[in-house]
Amino acid sequence: TMNNDLKEYRDHVKTLAQCVTEHVAEGQDESDALHEICDGSEYVIYIGKALKCLSYCDGDNHEAWRDAYEQLPKDNPFEVAAYFALQADVAAELERAK
């Protein structure tokens, strides 16, 4: 159901934020860790999950890609949009945890 999917997404965001924190503790740059961890997420790689990410992300994060692109690329547009949305959600989670 949608509530379970939303909870799964929110839990995933928290898990990714914890992973970023661990990588930073090991000496990796936070923005590099954030990129690598989000780029490999199932919510970016798989179209079905990417669409869920765009549905469940916080606020206007579904448009976070606009900071990098004037328009979405023709190849993998949903995955690109999901990457930026997920990255924004994980970054917000990192800020809440500080």
C-alpha cells in the first residue's frame, strides 16, 4: 500500500543518511559520499522506484534537478529527477541529524 511504500522510502532516506555519515567519519568528503550513495540507490536505478521517489520526496524536491539542468535529459529522465530528489531528501535528513 501507499503508506507502506512511503514508510519504506522514508526509512531508506534515513539509512542512506547514516551511510553518508559513516563515510564522512572514515574521511570521505560529504558531497562525494552523498553523490555515490544516492547514485547507487534502488530509488534511482529502477524506474518503478524512481517514480515512487518522485511521489514521496519532500516538498519541491521532485524539481531539485532544475538546479543542474534546464530540462531533463531525454535518456532516463525519471531516474535523473529521482537522483536529485533523493539527494535533496538525504541532505535534509543529514541536516536534521546534526
